[in-house]
Amino acid sequence: VQLVESGGGSVQAGDSLRLSCAASGRELNVMGWFRQAPGEVREFVASITWISGRQTFADSVKGRFTASRDHAKNTVYLQMNNLKPEDTGVYYCAAARALGQRVDDYAYWGKGTLVTVST
């Protein structure tokens, strides 16, 4: 499984960004999004399942972030609205066989894309 993220950038608080994760190779049902701020541990942000489209979100992003998937493009998206400085970090796409919110639940990872939110 190969995962390639894109869409990161530098924005101001209140702005929006959409991250993409293109997947190739073996398809696993759960696609997750994690982020890691400088000096912090990697944390769960959201997940979406390929089959049902079931979405799960961390409390810190509920109501602001949404996830979607495009089967034809083998791509999942993370739409991030009303961004805050605390959303700053490297965002990683990951793939797993089953739902989970721990880093160890995911077997495959992309290299990440940087999101910087300034005040």
C-alpha cells in the first residue's frame, strides 16, 4: 500500500484547507488521518471507511473537519474548516484493516504534508 498526501500549506486562522491522500496497491478498509505538532506525539484526527463511508473524528476537530472518499480516484480527503493555530502540524494519511484511533492500529503511512495555521 502506498499513500501520498497533498494539499498542505500555510493559512491564517479561520481559513480552510483540503488535504488529499492518494492510495495505491492493496486496499484496506479504513483510512485515517493523524497529525503531529512539533515536539508532540502523533495524534488521531479522523478516519473514514471505504465501504460505508463511516467517519470518526477527534473531539478537537468535530464540527470543523469532514472526511470523504472517491473510489474512482482511490483518494480520500480531509476538509478542514475554521482552522486554528493548534491545528498546525504534519498531517499523515494511514491505512488499516479495522477502525482504530491509535497509531499502532495503522499499518501503512504516507510521508505527511505540513499544515501551518497562523493568527
